[in-house]
Amino acid sequence: EVIHPENTEGFKIPTMLLQPIVENAVNHGVFHNKGKGMVNVTFNLISNSKLIVTISDNGVGIKKSEEIQKKSLHKQKQNSSTQVIKERIELLNQYKKWFVTYKLINKELGTTVQLTFIKNEEN
């Protein structure tokens, strides 16, 4: 489910960060959930230059996902996708058009990632 109030439609963000996070939520969270899996993406415009994007799932949680990954051949892929996200944030912050922060909220069940995009109005 994607929740985006109308006031967020004009705020253009680099989507290259969202795709791997949503993919991780599906592949490492809800995929292993025995019930109905759900991924929510919420856009919250704080000001003309600040947007918070929250991606949350009702999956098995990070701890359980790591236990599953230890038994799986896909362990390296998860580590590399997390690294890709961090590298992309570093790259965006280097160009100074955006200041992006990444916050991981680990819950017993489910995971939430919060990205804050602050647009540098000078660039």
C-alpha cells in the first residue's frame, strides 16, 4: 500500500533508494511471513524542502530474517543490498543537492525504515 497525500506529488525524490528497501521488505520480511504480508510506503511532506518516507512491513523482523538467512545461500545478497543503500545515500549527500538520512527501526515482528530527504534549495 502506498500512502501519499496530494501535497507530496510535486516533491521529486531520487527513487533509487526506495526500490531496494521495498524489495528487502518483500524478500526478507513478508516472504517468510506465514500470514498475509503487507508493505506500506508512506510519504509525509514536512515542509517545501523536507519529506519523510516510511517503508514498513509486517514480516518476520530482522532477527528472525537473519536466522533464516544463516541457513540460506542468499545471505550475501541481503548484505550487499544494505550496502548499496548506504552507498547511494553517501553519493546523494556528496552532491549536496540532497541531505538524506536512513533510520532502521527494528521490531520483534516487522521492520520499518525511515528515509528523510532534505532538499538543498541552493543547488
